[in-house]
Amino acid sequence: MHPRVAFASAARVKERAVDIQTQALVERIGNRIEELIGAQRYKVWFRSSTQLSCEEGLLKVGVPNLFVSGWIEDHYADQILQAAREAMGPAARVIYVIDPVLYRNMRKSQLNSQAAFIERQTERAAGGDNGKAPAAPAPARTLRGRLEDFVVGANNRLAFSVAQSVVEQPTSDSNVVLFHSACGLGKTHLLQGIGNGLSRQNGRVRWVYASGEDFTNQFLCALRERKLDAFRHRFRDVDVLLLDDMQFIANKRATQEEFFHTFNAINGAGKRVVLASDAHPKQISDLSDSLVSRLVAGVVVKIDRPDAQTRKEILRRRAAALRREVPESVLEYIADKIVANVRELEGCLVKLLAFASLTKEPMTLEMARQALDEHLTQTGKLLTVSEIEQSVATYFCLTPADLHTSRKSRAIALARNIAMYIARQHTELSFPEIGRMMGNKNHTTVLLACRRMNNLLSEDAVVSWPSASGMQTRKLSEIIHGQEEQLGCNGRK
């Protein structure tokens, strides 16, 4: 054999050997990532949506777009780096790049899904496939909440009336309804009651119920598995969409955009969208202006905390559902002491009933005081730091855990300062106590935060912070007033 031919052949063999080794390395890294994050997450986010490649101590993670890149970096960067360093050495690095092939494949899938959706809508407008009448919708599932079980009081009478009107008139001029309140005041009960009521009132009304988290997870799964057409068919081809905890989608740009188009498709067809949220749309900071404007154009109803009489009736019905006799004096005692939300009311009742069963003694007011003394001591302060953190974190599209970290991004720092200020203004806690409850912060941190908020309020200052939908700007006084109203501070102090 000629030396040049032999050299070229040896070079090709060497290249193939290197390719095989590289491929084996990539497979090893992929398998390790799957072990670290779990098979289901790996299937959704990596198997068909990424392309791994290695070269000289560098792991390249190819992704179809910036959204997928951001999600993977935010949630799995540590596991990817760990897998890379275990396979390639401690000096290995990871970079994320847009892969044109993955981008084209995903774009093609999205366009195909949109085309199929338009075609199906056209066929439906023409009377169904091949001129046949559309098939009857599949029966919807039965949910837990029922309108007939909902306890109506001064705090929720308007919300209940609106829910009844949706059941009686699924199509109406007011196509958008939004219930908002603090946690545990009946929003979910109303939405589920509407769904069950629609099934009984008119079996041909197509409705779907989902939480904001369900909507997000199903959208992401459809995106990864290229099943957007089925996802859109489920959520858009309905007469009534019931979406609970819609604030969950606020800081998720792609999910929010998908919901915006879903909202427009349903609303544009004269169908109903009924939503529930922990806050008024204008108080959810990362909600896009276009979506906020559409929501506030509909019927926005606030559910307040129940009064004593309503709380007592809630307890009475809960006891009846459990088939237990509870003296009126005991019901009055619990209703007088627990005012935060319905879940806490029912929790106290269940605890009392369990105590009575264990002691095998007749239930009395004295027993109620004894059994609930510890619980009432812990919940004696009507407003807790935990409630404040949850409300403020929801507004800034963060989690309470974010406020406990040492991170000092503008959004987190502002949210943390506002939460500390409200806690100081509306609880009896000292600076050190607030600091301990908010991530073991030093009392000086709380003191400085309150001082800073007071200075900004005295100047009627405007504050700004980055969010998923762009830079947000608000008056600090408006944010704090909105949070105080959301938390019911005016009636607590």
C-alpha cells in the first residue's frame, strides 16, 4: 500500500475512534444527567429538545430557543455541570448554544399545530367533518366543590351570585369573570362549583377546569413532545374555561403568551373565561399589560374574610358533613377566635373532634378551650409574617423562600424590604423577631429596611425592578397600600 494511502486510512481510523469515544462520553454524560434529575424530567427537557456535544473539556448543550435555554439553566445547571465534570474532569465547562436544527424542528411543529387548529375551527364552523354534526362532548369530571355547599355571607354574596349566573347563562355579554381573595376564602370552591353546575344544568356545555400550575405543566409537556395541537384543542375548544391560581403563570413569559392567545381565542368566540387569583390583576406585577387590560374589562369580584355569623355556619355545616354533634357555644367560641380563613376554621374543628374521640368525653366549651389553647396561642396574632411574605412574594412573582435568601437582586431586595416594613407596621414583632422569621436576618437589616421604606414613602418615590415581562415601575405607596388591602391590615390592627 502507498504510504500516503496508508496514512490517510490510519487517520480515518483514528478519527472514527475519536468519534466513538466522544459519542460514548456524550452518552455517559446524558445518562448521568438522567440519573441526577430523574427519567421523566430528562424525557421532557433533554431527550428530544437538546443536543449534547463535547470538545476539549467543554460540554455544549444545544437548545432550540432562549426559553428552553433559560429554563434548563435555571433548574438543571448544577446537575449538568456535575455530570460534565464527573465524565470530563474537574476543569470541564458548560455552555448553552442555539442549535439551528432543533430550532427549525420546533418551529415546524408549532406551525403545523397552528395550521391544524385553524383547519379544525374552519370545519367546525362549517358544521363538522364532512358536513356531519359535531359529536357530543365527552362528559366532564366531577369536582369536589358544589355551589349548594357554599356558605353565603356578606363577604362573598356578590361572588356567589356571579358564579350562579355563569351556570345559568354560560354564554353572556360579560365573558370574563375573575374572583380574587387571600388564600382559603372559597375561590376554588366557586370555580369547581361552576364546573359541577354546568354538568348538571346542561350536559352539552363543554368546560375544562385546571390550575395555573396544571396549565403551565401541560403546556411545557406539549411543547417538549410536540403536541401543541392537542393541548390547544383541550383548552380552546370549550364553552367555559375555569382557571384557578392564575397568578402562577405571571412570571412565565412563554406560558403567559400561550394563555393570552388561549384567552383571546375563547373570548373572541363569545365563550366564557372564569379565573381565580390570590390578588387583583393590577397587583400581580409580572402580568402583561395587555392581559391585565382584558381582565379588568370583565367582572372582577373580591371575596373578603367571612364575618362571625358566616364562620359559625361554615363550622355547623362541616360538623354536619362529619356527622358529629357540636354545641352552639363551642361553634361560637371557634368562630370568634379563628378569623383568618376557612381552612383554619375547619382545621380547628377537626382537631377538636379528634380530641373528643380520644378522651371519649362529651364535648363542652371547657374542652374546646383546653384542646385549642395551643393552636389559638400560635395563631393569636391575626396577621403573621408568613402571610405577609406569601402576599408580597406573589406580587413580585417570587416565592417566600426567595425572600429568605441572601440574594440581593433588585426585585428580591425590594420585596424583602416591603415585607419587613409591613411586618413591622402590622404585627407586634420586634426587629430581631422579624429578622429571625425572615431567614435569620440580623435585626439591623430589618431596621435599615424599615428606615429606607419610610424615607421613600415620605418622598412619594417611584420604584422599579426587572421582571419576566420587562422593567416594572410603580409608586411605592401604591404597592404597600395594595398589599395592606390584600392582607386586610385595616381590619386587623
